[in-house]
Amino acid sequence: MQLLNHWPSESDISLPEEVKHALLAHLLEPFDDEESAKAFWQDYPSMIVTFDPNDPLESLQWLNDELQHQIEFAQLNPEYSDTLALGYSVKLSITSDAGNGLYLVLAEGDNG
């Protein structure tokens, strides 16, 4: 499992290359360019939580209760879900009225 609470670069993301590229493209979709996306994330920090096939969702126990709840909510009640690549998907849960969010990235078969 990996937690990122800033706009990610490719080197920040511990996922297969094809999945990294698909995730970054997905994160850029709502914006005109990467600078606009970075500015939004600076003003409204969001979080990316990734699970690979070897990460059981039970590994959440070491996280604080609020973050556990946000991850579980994103898994069960996402604003939307989309397929990335190689059997991975991304689910978004909006965590504030301002637009902050939690992106949950799961490999197929990760209870998602």
C-alpha cells in the first residue's frame, strides 16, 4: 500500500509503468494542463492510496480511524470508478465541500 498526499510525479507512484501512465492521465483529465492540476492540488490537497495485488485491505489497521473510514468509503461508495490498465481501477471519493478527494487505486481482486 502506498499513500501520496501531493501531486505525484511518475517516480512517486509504486505501480507498474502502464498503470502509472494511465493514473496520471486520469488525474489530468479535468484540467487544461498539468500546471492547473498542480495548482488545484496545492489549494485543495487530495490523497492517492494504492493497493497492489499483494496488499490486503486488512492492512488498513495501522492507519488512523479517519483515513481508514475515507478509504473504506471510497471503496464502497465512490463518486465514480474507472478502469486504468492491467486490471487496476481508480475510485474517487470527495472528502470535502471544497473538492478535496481520495483516489483509491486497486488491482482487480482487491475486494474492490
